[in-house]
Amino acid sequence: MTELNQFSEKNGFNRCFKTSAKTGLNIAESMEFLIKEIIKRLEEINSKGGEGANNKQSVALDPDKHNKDADAKRKQEKGGCC
């Protein structure tokens, strides 16, 4: 087992890829794997009825909510005006 594989296993990584931006070695393969893992995890979260949306291992990306929260906070800091 290579050092990279040992490190990956020890730290709970799903998989490791030796890549090279210069030669393109495993770039497409590693990105495909990463995207599939992201989709799989999002499907798991969604299948739980959104229960996973509040745990510390997920991030909810809702720009409208963020903007509304940020606007409310700015207004509160300014005393509620303009």
C-alpha cells in the first residue's frame, strides 16, 4: 500500500488520486468521482426530508436567505433605518 493510500485510509477519505495539471493525469477521473460523491450525499440529505440540512457536516446554500439575513442584520446594526 502506498503512503498516499495509507494516509487516505487513516483519515477516512473515500479515495485518492494521483493527478497532474501539467499532463492531465486523472484530472477528469478525479473530478467525476468528486461530483458523483457530492450528488450522492445531497441525495442522501434530501431523502431524509432535509434532516441533514441542520447538521454540522452539511452546508445549506440559499443566497436569498443569506441576503435577507444580512440585510436584517445591517438594519439592526444601524438602528433600523436605511
